[in-house]
Amino acid sequence: MDNSEKVKYWLDLADYDLGSAKVMLHGGKYLYVAFMCHQTIEKTLKAVIARDCAEGEIPPKKHDLSKLAIQAGIFDIMSKQQQDFIDYLNPLNIEIRYPEHRDQLLSAMTETKCNEIITGTEDLLCWIKKQL
């Protein structure tokens, strides 16, 4: 798989995950909206990293959005608002998976909040794609 195919692979997954977030929103599964939005941004950042990978190399198997943005070389050109957004999404990848955080997150994930998260994800997704 050449780099352009790797980029397409990661972007296709990111778009699929964003679609999944919207399905979760419409189904009232608010807890997973933020998780899928995290996945969307993670995979989009991996597309940027994949663009510059050596042959046979794959993006790292890590999930920290700030570290991925730094590795992708775009963290420093992100706005403060974009950096704050990935800082907001970052722990949701892990916290959703563990029961001690579930109830607190579930009460915070309202339909309004989830709509805001999806809008922020769409905006950041679009911006990152422009960096490609």
C-alpha cells in the first residue's frame, strides 16, 4: 500500500466513525458520540502521519490526540480553540470504557453537548484534511 492509499484508508475510517457518531446521536446513545468523535480525529491525524511514513511503516498505535497532532506536525499551527478541543476529546477515549467514569460522563453527554461535539469534530476534520 503506497502512502496515498494509506491516507485514503485512514480518512475513510474517520468519515465512517463520524457517521457512526451521528447514528449514535440520533439513537440517543450519547455516551458513544464523544468516543466516535475521538476516533474520527485520531484516524484523521493518522492519515496525516501516514502521508509521510516510510514504505511499510504505519502510524503509531497510540490514541493521545495531542501527541498524534505533534507527530503529524500540525499541533503548532492549530488554533488555541482546536488544541482545547482535542484536549477535551482526549480523555473520552479511555474514560468511556471504565465504570467509575461512565455515570459522570453519561450525565454530561446531553443531546445539545453531543451536537456541539459533532460540530467541533466536523470543523476539525475539515481543517486537518486541508493540511493534507
